[in-house]
Amino acid sequence: MSVHNEIKRVTTHTLQWMKQRNEKISMLTAYDYSMARIFDHSGIDVILVGDSASNVMAGHETTLPITLDQMIYHAQSVVRACKRCLVIVDLPFGSYQGNSKEALNSAIRIMKEAGAHGIKLEGGEEVCDSIKRIVSAGVPVMGHLGLTPQSIYKFGTYTVRAREEEEAEMLLRNAEALQEAGCFSLVLEKIPATLGARVAEKLRIPVIGIGAGNGVDGQVLVMHDMLGITQNFSPRFLRRYLNLFEDISDATRKYIGDIKSRDFPNEREQY
């Protein structure tokens, strides 16, 4: 008789449980089936289908150009791969800022067409109406404060946010507002570590950082940065676990060399 090992899915409740037990949450971005399958198999807690696909998959300078249709395509690919982890999808720029009805429609499209488990959007009090409307429709929402890449042209720089006390207090107010609006979790990007710890301590919901120090409830990195595929991006918060740019370059050069020298395919590699 075969024993069926049930894979226990990570849910928004799992993340809440992890925060309460002081267990750190692991999160990575992914944009395609093959990589998402590896991350899910490796035991990652959350995969974010990030609008960073605009940069790392499509080669744009900012996250702004990616469309809702393109995000859905990436999300569909990731969801097909995941048996265990929670899959959250970014609402792209222009798909939710207009009004709460547009935001809800965008979120519903991601849930229905991609089969995602929740959405993420950027902003504070100004997006709370949209969050309430999306949550009331049964869609889990993750917030995002600090450095918000979709607002890059407003800020004009990718430097650390909320160094000054006034901006720090505003971020704390916004974090509480997002929690009250119904967010199940919050991402904090590129803020002082002391402020990250203050937010995580103050909120009931899990706080996940990217360049927000070690006092938050979990960490997220962009897949291409963590694996060393990107080369020209080295912020302080990034730890590269591989150097795939060099490894893949070396393998490619070897492949080219083997073809040129007529070594590939050899006798065993042909029919």
C-alpha cells in the first residue's frame, strides 16, 4: 500500500503563526515555471511574482512598463510549479492607483486567471480604500512601504528611505494604516534597521524586509540578485549565494568551443 505524503501548503495563517513563534519567513521572487519549481522544492515559504520582472526579465530600466497581462502570464507560470509555498503577485503600476474599483478588478484578474494566493501593492494611507475593497472581496493583500520602486520618478533616487524622524513617523503611521485596512503582511524596502525592528514590533502582521535589517519577521531578495545573475547591482543588503553570471558564461564558452572543435557531439552523443 502506497503512503501518500500530504504537502502542507503555506498560507497567510502560516505566516502569522511563524511571526508569533518568532520563526523567520523566507521569500524570493520568481517569474517562470522552472525556477519556481526549484524554489518550492527547496522549501521557500513565499514566492513573490514581482514587477521586478520588468527589469530582470524584460530589460526595462524601471518597474513601470510591465502590464497586468504580462504579470498574469508570469504568475500563471509560477503557480503551476508550486505545491507548497504561498504565491503573491505584484499589482503593476497603473493597475490600481486610479481608484479602488480598478484596483479590485486588477486583483480579481490575478486571482482568477493566474490562480495566485494574494496580491501585493505599494503605498500607504492613499491606497487603504483599495486595500479594504480588495480584502472585502476575499483577496489577501500584502503592503509595501519604504522605497517603493513604482514611485521612483517622484523620489528621483533609490537611496535609503525614512532616515529622518519625520519620515520615519509617517512610515509607522502608514504601516499601522495598512494593517487596519486588512493587509496580512507588509514588505519594508531599504529603510534603517532600527526602524524596521520598530515596525515589526508594533504590528501584529508579519513584516518582511529587503534592506530593512534583521529585526523584521522575514527577508526577501530578487532571484537574479541572490543567484548572481545580475552583475551591475550591489546594494549593501544583497548577499549573492552564487555567481551564475560567470558560471553560465563559462559553460556557454565551453559549449561553443566543443562545437567549433568538433568535440560535440561525440560518438556516444549521436544516434
